[in-house]
Amino acid sequence: MVQALELSRATLLFLGWKIAPFPDHDESRVIKHYGHADGHILVANVCSILSDLMEIVPDWDGHDLGKATTRAIRQIARKYPALNGDVLAALAWTYSYNWK
């Protein structure tokens, strides 16, 4: 089972939070940090979270990008309550970048 702290750190590494100028999905950072076996497991979990996030389609009739992002992150936070504030901020960064 993946630990919440490891999943959070892996998500930040994968997205390039505070490393890259824009969300940069890079599994090599996760694998370098956690090793081949654990890294691949964590990448799969991160990709699952990102898939769930990107399935939340903005309601452009009722939301602008900021409100759509807030709505999406609230849904992800409910589904993945172990994710910390930095991860939720990184996911918001990713979501808003992808839907802009």
C-alpha cells in the first residue's frame, strides 16, 4: 500500500511543482527518487489521481477557470483526503494549466 506522504511527494515530483515553469509530467524524477519498483508503483498512483482530476470537465456556463479549478480540487480532495495542501495546489496548477 502506498503511504500518503510518499504519494504526495511523488505527485509533486511528477508534476514538477516548484521545479518546472509549467506542469511537466516526468516519471523519471519519481523513479530517481524512489527507485525503479517503488517509483513505478507511485507513478501509476499519481497517474490515477491525474486521470480522475482531468475527467472533471469545467462547466463553462457557470464557472470561469478559477471557479472550475476550485470545484475540481474540492472533488479531488474529497476522493483523496490524504493529499496535503501542497499537492492540492500542484493539482490546481495542473488543472488550470490544462484547461486554459
